[in-house]
Amino acid sequence: MSEKIQKVLARVGLGSRRAMEDWIEAGRVSVNGKVAQLGDRVEEGDELRVDGRVVSFTAEEESIRRVILYYKPEGEVCTRTDPQGRPTVFDALPKLQDQRWVAIGRLDINSQGLILFTTDGDLANRLMHPSSNIEREYAVRVHGQVTEETLETLKTGVMLIDGEAHFDEIVDSGGEGSNHWYHVILREGRKREVRRMWESQGVQVSRLIRVRFANIMLPSDLRAGKTVELGGAMLTELCRLVGLEPGTAGAEVRARRT
């Protein structure tokens, strides 16, 4: 069965369908040695290339949608490789054949907590797109003077170099002095956004842990550097949040830890 090229490229994690359409229009994609045109289709056995490099893919009905939760420790970067030789989040993930893990969002090297990975690039792109309005929740330990006015300002909105940002919710989680914790919720994933928002108020973040993404919570018994695979109701709900039916890219799988 043939599929539209942009759909295949999105599924393997190269970008959104709209971005893939732009690549096709720019002449970056070829099928069996011929430059692809928007509207062309591809099927298993065809040679699909982007910028001259072969893109491996399987038919949609054979492509199992998998999602894993990873507890990122501090000190790991979220790129596939690092020129400085630092460990990356991909080093600890289960190995795959004929598929690859696509990260759903990132955390900076000094942050820790939940990152989701999937074999379905379309799911990843939909979850990361601002229009999906997905909640992210963080546990934040801060050092500095935090007043009610500070909290209200962070909820109303502060101006950062890349635009205005605000927390949807801030919950005081206790502690004293330089060991005071808050839980914050926002619906964006800009680079270092949580840290920058607190810093705009003269407050330093000494520890940051992402504890929730959408409906997925970081399990309290999951150790840093370990993964758990999602299945059942959690995977179904995650897919339906962005308009995907759970069965369209593969069967549900039982949760398992590595």
C-alpha cells in the first residue's frame, strides 16, 4: 500500500508533515532516483532519499507505535551525538531495529526528569506543536526572595527575550530558605523557559525536575537513567489528545521497564 511521502517522512521523525511538504517543494526529496513532487506516493521497496541520504521506512501497517518514558538525570544532553563527548539521553534507550526513537521535547543539561520518546514522528510533532496546548509540570527548587507579588507576576506574564511567558499555575510545595520548592505548570517548551522566568524576578533555580507531560506522570519508583514503556489506557489517551487513534500505527504494548 502506498502512502504520501510527507506522511512517511513525518512518521520516521524528520519533522512535521507541513515541514516535509516544504522539503519536497524545495527539491530535497527523491524516490527511486527521481526528484519527488508534492502529491507523490511511496511504498515499501522504493528508495526514498532526503538530501541524497537514504531514509529507511516500513509500511504504516507494519510500523508499531511505541512510547517510552525516560527519567533523564542531570549531566545528559538531549542531542543524538555531542561534539564534547558528553553522555546523551539516547545512549540509555532500548535499541531498535528499522526504527528510531524521536524525543518529545527536551530538557537542558542541568535539568532532570521526564522525557517521552516515540517511534512515531507524527505523534512527536503533534505533541510538541504549540497548537496542542499540552501541559508540562515541573518541581522547582529556588534560591532567593519569593513574595506573593513575585508569584502573581509569574502567573500574569513576564517578558523574555523570545516573547512573553507565564505559568498557568504555581503551587507552594514547602521548604525554607534555599531549599524552597514550587510546582509550576505551563503549556510551552521554549529553551530554559522555566529557569529564565524565575531569573527574570531575581530568583535562581537550583534544581529542576519535570514531573509530568500531558497525562503522563514521572513514576515515583523509577530511577534516574531508566525507562518504562507505555501501553494501555495511558498510551491511548496520549494519542487521542492530539487526534491520533491508538491503532493506526501499531498495537498497544504492555508496560515494561529497562
